[in-house]
Amino acid sequence: MKKIVLTVLSISAALMSCKNEPKKDATTETKETTPTTQKTYAELSIRANENWEPKKYGGGAFKNVDSLQLPEGHSDHAYYIRYEGPGWENSNVGYRLYLDWRNAIDIFGKKVDTMSLAYVGQNDYERYHHEAPWGQDILKAGKSLGIGGFGRFVNDSVIHFRTVDKTVCYVNNTDEKSNVKLSYTGWHAGDVTTNLDAVLSIFPEDRFTRADMNFSTPIEGFCTGIVKFNDITFQQKTSESGEWAYIATYGTQTLVNETDKLGMAIFYNTSEVTTVTDGPYDHLVVFKPAKKVTYYFLAAWQQEPNGITSQEAFYNYLNNKLETLETTGALNK
């Protein structure tokens, strides 16, 4: 498999400028990776050789970068960032975050156990929504948080990230894990403003992503969730000691076809949570105000290699994870 060389890219001052900030230049480090031999992989890819303008982009090549400060005026479906944000994967599953006001997390279902994201969306921006040998985008996030996305629950609705003074995204790959870091400076979430650093980490084994949130100022109503679909049963379970719990759904809830099955779950420490409830588009876990919050989310697609193909098997799998959290306090130990 050809090696992909992530070359040094000097991003223009226009790309990295932010309102009321001095202009800055940013460069990626020169590094060489072979995604097909790695056990985890995270990436962030932008249009090459183009200065940012708040418009819809057409064709053109992409280049990977280690970090990106969102340019002023960037919004959804701008086609400036390949598949709309950072992506991360292991041999089981891939995820992507919409790096715009939506801040939702989507799922790449994988039919192969090799790293695939480096090749997704390179030539045809929409192709990854359709079946391919490696897999495809399988979740319809719509106006929801997708799976494990985050926002603030206020007055029976979720505030996303429409008003942020500065957003910077970083990606990092090591032998032990890959992660995406999101730094939100001045997130105006209704009547409160805070700075939030979010780190989303994936590990060589299993399907879960660990989400670590760090706030400058704790806020009421911080939440995560799972997109709701009609006729899909919602379940929740608490561990024997009451310390850990999960919310989950399983059923025909993918973009693939009317029989294709997917399971989604979020694990959380009950001491950090104030309530589990429903919003307009999501099943929600709402956290107590805190400087730090940690949770896990995962997706299990029936078409994965050796995938989970029944509801019973999916919930047995989740219950084993709950026992691990009960015993060790973490899934990544």
C-alpha cells in the first residue's frame, strides 16, 4: 500500500486569523505515516493551495494538517475540510466530528480492519455516503449530537457551538492511541461563557472513544447524547454498585438500507450526572457542573468484520463493558 507523506504546510495568515486576534501562521510537522499498518489513526485535511473564503468549495486536492484554527465565517457544508472535520479510527470503526456549529459526531462503518480514512473523500466529496469496499458513512445525525457529540441542554433544547470566539483542532497519532483535541475559547452557550478543551481518544482494541472534557468555568446543562429514531428502543442500565451506567439503542438505524443494524452506547460515571432525559433529537446524558467530565461512546455495526449481528449480542457486549468499568474504573486499561 502506498505511503502517505504528510508534508510541511504553512497555512496562510488569512486561514488562521480570528476576530480580534493578531494574524498567526501555523505549520504541520514533517512526518511520514502508513495508515494501513497503524492500529489507530486520526487526521484533519483541508483544501490545498486555497485561501479561505466563506463560500462553497468545489473540486481540488486536500492536504493533511496537524492543527487548524477555524477561519472566521466557516460553517457547515463549506467543503473546505475533507469530510467536514477530523476523523479517527481503529480496526473496528471510524468516527468524524463536524467541525462547525453542529459539533455532532458521525460514524464510519468499516468492512475492513485496515486504516481507511486517509483515502475517504479524496476524489468525490459525497462518495463516502454510499457503499464502498472499505465501508461508508452510516449515521444520519441531522440536528442531533450524533453519537457522543456534546452541547448544553437548556429549556428542553440543546445549544450547539454557534457562537465561539476561537476554535482550534489538533490531531495526534502514537503507538498507543490516536486522538483529536478541540480547543474552544469563548463558547457562548446561552447565558454562560466558558473555555472548553475536549480530547477524543481511540485505542487499538475495541470500538469505544474516550471523551475527556476540561472547562475553565463549570456550566449547568453540559450534555452528550445519542440521536433518536422512531421505533428504535432506548435502554439504560446501571452497574451493580451504582457507580457506572450506560444508555444505548440498537436496531435498523443506519443510512445503508432498511434492514441494516447498528448499536450505539454512551457510558458514564453516575456521580458526574444530574439526569438522563430526552431532547428534541437526542437521548441525553446531562452532567453536573464540573471542571472535568469523562465519558465513553461506541458504535457497533453489523457489517464490521466479525461484527455484532443481534440485539442480544450487543447488550451482552455492553454489559461486559459495564463490568470492566465497575472493576477498573476505565475502559482503556
